[in-house]
Amino acid sequence: MTQSTTEGAPISSPPKRVSPLTVVLCVISAVAIALVAVSAWLYFGPGGARDIAEIDQTRAEVGQVSSDQAVAMFQYDYSNVDDQLHSATEGLTGDFRGQFTELIESVIIPGAQEKALTVQVVVQGTSILDAGPDTATTMLFLNQITTSKDSPEAVASGSRVKMGLEKHDGRWLVNSVEPF
């Protein structure tokens, strides 16, 4: 039999109590979801562990690539300077490749052949100035040893260059070089 009020509407029974176990399970579930969300943000978010691992990989790659490319671009022997410097253009981006090719063909190759220049380059150190997933900037400390027919005794000189790199099709290419 249902109880009724003076107006004839049924009176509802008092609400059932939620068990303490249900409350504890809800709180634990909410905390677990929050922890998963924070962990995902720390891993995938800006500056997250995934980004740091990619940047560390970039740093390792560009240090070696920039050293190798500096030697390819600045070391030559007058007897085969044409082949040596043209092969160095394979490690350059399109616009920079054109600029470098113009420079070597108009100035460096004729000068090296005329003066019988031989330049040896040793990369003394490499520093990563900036690194991202697809771009990087390095600073290289170079020692150059030059001989020529006018000065057969080796002349040593040091220099620093800033090198910009871009990743194209999974390969790091130089897009700029400037004295530093």
C-alpha cells in the first residue's frame, strides 16, 4: 500500500545510501584518469619527453653531419679541386647549393689552380646552438693548414663558422654557412 499525501500524490521512499566502497572506487578512478592525462601531456606536450628524445637525436646527427660537411666544403687540393668541391654540393640545400657552386666556380677553383693551393681542414670542436626536429644551427671551430706555390711552408689559421641545417627526406643538408 502506498502512502499518500492530502493531495493524493504518492510519497517517495528516502534515497538509498551510496556505499563507501562505491565512493572509494569513483575517487580512485578519477585519480587514475587524471594521472593518465598528466602523464600523456608530459610525454606528448611541448617540451615533453618525446620532444627531448627527438632533439637529443637531432643533436647527435647534426654534430657529425656539420663536421663532415665543413671538411667537404673547405678542404681541397688544387690538383682535383673541381671534383672535391662539386661533390660537397651534394650536402647542401637548393638555394645554398646554387650560391656555393657559383662561388667555387668563379673564385675558389680558379684561384686554387692558379696558386696551387692545398687546404687541409680539421674540425676542432662542434657546438649545437639550436636544434629542432627539422632544423639546427651549429658552430664549428676549424683549423686550416694552407700551402701554395708562393708559400710552400704550411700556414695555419683558425676560424669559427655558424652552419644552418635542414632535414630533407630524412637527410640533414646545409642551408647556410657564415663566419662567426
